[in-house]
Amino acid sequence: MKCSCHVIIPFSLRLSYISWSGEFWSSCREEVSRYRFSGYTMVRKRRTELPGGGESSESQETRGGRGGAQNPPEQQLPQQGAGRWGPQRGGYGGRGGGGRIPPQPHHGASPEYQQGQGSQQYQRGPPPQRRGGIAIGRGSVAPAGGPSRPPAPELHQAMQAPYQATVTTTPVPYGSPAGTYVEAGSSSQSPEPTPSEVTEQIEQLGIQSEAAPSQAMQPASSKSMRFPLRPGKGSSGTKCVVKANHFFAELPDKDLHQYDVSITPEVTSRGVNRAVMAQLVKLYRESHLGKRLPAYDGRKSLYTAGPLPFVSKEFRIMLIDEEDGPGGTRREREFRVVIKLAARADLHHLGMFLQGRQADAPQEALQVLDIVLRELPTSRYCPVGRSFYSPNLGRRQPLGEGLESWRGFYQSIRPTQMGLSLNIDMSSTAFIEPLPVIDFVAQLLNREVSARPLSDADRVKIKKALRGVRVEVTHRGNMRRKYRISGLTSQTTRELTFPVDEGGTMKYVVEYFQETYGFVIQHTQWPCLQVGNQQRPNYLPMEVCKIVEGQRYSKRLNERQITALLKVTCQRPYERERDILQTVHHNVYAEDPYAKEFGIKISEKLAQVEARILPAPWLKYHDSGREKDCLPQVGQWNMMNKRMVNGGTINNWICINFARNVQDSMARTFCHELAQMCITSGMAVNPEPLLPVVSGRPDQVERVLKSRFHDVMTKLHPHGKDLDLLIVILPDNNGSLYGTKG
């Protein structure tokens, strides 16, 4: 029998206080973050990003040691010795590195399990001779000093464009090579300016901004983050060198330009926007973009390493929809794209921040670099939030019911005290298996498809799982047309008819597939998939459809799928180090055309940082206990034979049992022994619950909690008292309980 007990404290309760020795507080003044490690250890927060929007953290550690804390968005690592990837002195040349499973909120979506950011691996051995040491973690320390540079404005506002030009293209499918379909045409509404005229206009932008009235330098960023200064560097503890999943980056010395992008008609899909811009760049990079390779954020902003040969220009791009529309035709769409100079992004303030000459982190400049480094992975992999996934990044793992896990990586550029750094970590999330729809349904229902007809519950489950999923047909040879499922037909396949001509002649679907394609439908007792819109629906038998690869599953996972996904993401430190390095080598940042265009260079070695293993503090307990103090070993200690200095008080408590294999008598015995243990440890606890222990079904958690809360408040409210403690006993497989909103 397995069960777990969760203690929920809904009201403010002081359970205990421990008196700490003066030696500990002295040590605390030296170091804020406190970690202890044994041997080769990695301790970090493991991040889960939920499709529904929740996020939480869960500590993961191996081979002893305790540590890890919630991290702020940015991290600063200490100064380190010079080298190719070390910090640069002066100018723009800051280099170096710095330093996110959320509890599955379980109220909606499938989790994306990520094994942490800023993780460290700890190695014993003589540390290199460098200045001072740090306590590892995302903290706030004073940036390193460096030579100053005259302040310069970060953004220069662009002037109104005195002209516009129009460029038109012929259609091309979203996912197809442009050269296959394109005959490029170009027409201008006004004369093209000469290069000297464009250069003169851009220079005037900077002159106008520089000529503004002299005043104190404004903050470098409206979204800047100010780090508190570190009071000093400690020296206690055993020195060591740790590895962090950061890769030093060279700050580019480029003249960055930002352009506003307007795409008409406006679409909400970033994929469509990127398809439009990719086609535009392919057609007009040489002729109209000055051979620049721009980086696009998928929305409204375009960035270039140098000016484009115009201030504003209009393009017309034709695309063919990848998915078939009503009647099997593909929709041809024309997009009007206007690119207009918005500002010049100066990296000077970022260089000043990395040198410690500026307190505000310029988020706009960091965002530009992040977009540049995300451009190529976005086209290669499946982007989800800040992570990228691909079946080529690791072995797929089945999760059950037609789902599988894909491996991926998280990537983010970060400023640190050692310079600019690229933070990379591994993650996993659930995708729909690219199976024939018949096989997917068999896994979903966990039975043979021909065993018996579908029940109403089966139909509802299938419809819910397949709605919105993209499929491709397999009965037309190499013509793999794609459709999006909108629902299921109410009739079975053998009963389904549709009009074949304008006169209203009806034909059975089974006959149509036999006569037209020579395909004999086997599962005629099953419904057809309905694709297209409700006005002009198309009917496709399930057995001629296959699920398109690369579709993330965004619905809620069950407890078995959660357990399987957790097993995939649980890794030892050396395994994570290996996978992270393989990912960096697979990405080949040195060959990234966008990184080359913008002058960004990424190291392929993990950052190494000096650290210290701090001594554990002595813990002081009440003198009435058999043991009055203790020294934790490897971050652990036992409460046996010890009494709290100032124990808390629990007068009113209840217990609810949701574990069906735990009898009420066993639950009462557990609660009684728990109360006695608390009393022995120096707490004042009422040995009897306010209400008797009650059992509830795991699928009725919300109803049971509300009912019990009503009973408790009926008894306590007249006396002005509150509930101090709620004890909940959960079953072994309790994944579904976390999806309940109490």
C-alpha cells in the first residue's frame, strides 16, 4: 500500500522557531545564498512550462546536498580571468557568461518539463587563482569595473519617409521553396533614391537626436532591471570550480537598425507572418534589401545589422495556403508588406552595463540579440514559448493514448558580470504521435477498433482529442494534401452520402472511394472525419488519414502520462551536461548565418565559475530536549530527541482521506500519532480533531472540500476562530487531484 500525506495550512500559523547561533548569523552576513554539495553534484530548479500558462518550480538534486532557490529573471556571475571568451576591456567587447518544472498546476494543459536554467556542476580540485568567490545561484552582484565612455542615446527616432516604393510577387506555398513557384516582378510608385541620399537621411536622424538639449542621461531602457550592489566577497568555505550551462558570447560591434513591419491583411499566426517575410527576403535580399539578412520577431519588428537602402518601402507577396480549402482547392493569398525605419539601436549601453558603468540592463538591446539567435532555430525546429523541439534532438518516448514526448532546449541571451552569455537547458513536452488516425483512436480508447461499435462516450472522447488536429490523406499516392479536423460525422461511414453534382445527385462515401480511388473502406461502422467549415464540409474516412508530425499536445495530461514525462526529464548532472553540449554542437552557432550577419560569436564550452562550499550552521534547540543542538550533515538533520525553542499552537484541525486503500481507522491512528509527535517536539497541539476523519472520492475533491469547509466554519465562526491545519491523505496516483481548483 502506498499513499502520501499533504499538510495544507490555509491560515497563518507559526509552527515553530529555531534559535540560530551567532556564528551562523555571522556567516549569513558574508553570504546570502547557501549551498552544500558532496562529490560531483548539480542542484537546480527544474522548470515546467504549461501550455495553459501556469508555471512553478521543483528542486532536483542528486547524490546528496541541498540547495536551490527561486531565481529572478536575470543572473550575474563573477568576474573571471581573461581569455578568448573572457571579458573584454573597453569599447563594445564585453564577453563572458552568467547565470527555469512548474508544480504541474494540473488545471489544464500538458506540462513542458525543463531541467532548469543556470544549472551548475560541481567539481572538486584546486581552483584557479582569481579574485574572490561567490555563492552560486541567480543573485545580484556588483558588475565589474571598466573604462568609461561618453554617453550616447540608445534610440534615434526616424523621420517621416519622403517616398514609398511597391514590389509585387507571384504566389508560392508557405512550406515550399520560393524558387519553385516564383516569377518576381517589381514596380515602384516613385523614383528610387540614390544610396547617398538614403545615407544622408539616416545620418540626419542621429544628428537631430544628438542635437537635443543637454540634460542628464536618461535610463537606457524603459524595461530596465536594476540589480542591488553586492556589499563584498566572502572567503569562508571550501573553494571549488563549478560548471554552469552558460556559453560566453562576444558582444557584436554593429550598427543595428530597427524597422516597423506592417502586413496586410493582418493575421494572428506568427507562422504565416514568418512565411511572408521569408519569401520577401528570398526574393528581394539582393535587389532591394542591400544584401542584408534581417532578423524578424514574427510580429511587428525587423532588425538589420546596418541600414537598408530605403527608409520606407512597400512589397506585395503572394502565398498559396498549405492546407486545402473547400472543394480541395488551395487558397491563394496576397499580402501587402510595408517596411519602415523606426530607430537605430545602439549597443553602447549594453557594453556599459557589462563593464559595470551603468546600473540598468538595456532590455531592448538584449531583445534584439535574442531575436537574432532565435531566427535559425525557429525555422529548423518547432518553437514553443522560449523552447525549441525536434524529434532529432533526442529519442522519442511514448506517453500513452497517442502521445509522445519530444526533447528540446531552452535558449536565452543574458547579461552577466562576466559578460554576455547564452543560457541553454534541456526540456521535454508532449506531442501527438504522427500515427494513422485509426491507430491513434485505438490507443486513445485502449482497445481494438473492430471489437465493438463506438459508444456515445467513445465518440465524445475521440472528437475532443482530434478537434483542431491536422491530418494528411494517404489514398492519393504522393499527393499528401493536408486538412484540419473540425469534428466527426453523426452518421457512420456506410450511411453517409453527399451530393456529387449541382442536380443534387447523392452518392455514398463508400461507393465514391471505391469507384474513384479503388479504395475499399474497412471500418464502415465508424464515423468520418469532418474537415473544412460547417457550410461546405468534406468527409474523410479515418483509415485514409494520418496525423501530421510536429503538433504539440496542449490539453491536460493524465497521471500516467505525467509520470512518463517526468521519467524522461529526470537526469543526472553528467547526462544533462552531455545533452546540453550535444545540443550546442548540433546547433552549430558558428555557422548560423544570422549570427554571422550580426557579428555574434558563441563559445562551445560550458562556463566555469569559482564557488565555495559553505560550512553548515549549528542549530540550537530547547534546553529541555535530550539533544540541545546539532550540526547538519550534507544539508540534513533529524528532529529525534529535540524540542523546539518556541513551538507553534494548533487548536483546530481536521483530516480528509482521498485514498481508497486507506481505511478510516488507519487514518485516525496516523493523525493521532502525528499529534503526539508534534507535542513531543515542543508544539501545543490538540490531540483530537475538530471533526471526525472523513473519506472522499478522488474525483469529487472540490465537492468534499467545500462541504467540509462549510461544516468547519459553522462550528468555529460563532466563536471567532479559524481552522489551523488541514491534513489531506492522497492516493498513490494523484495526478488528477492537482487539476482540481479548490
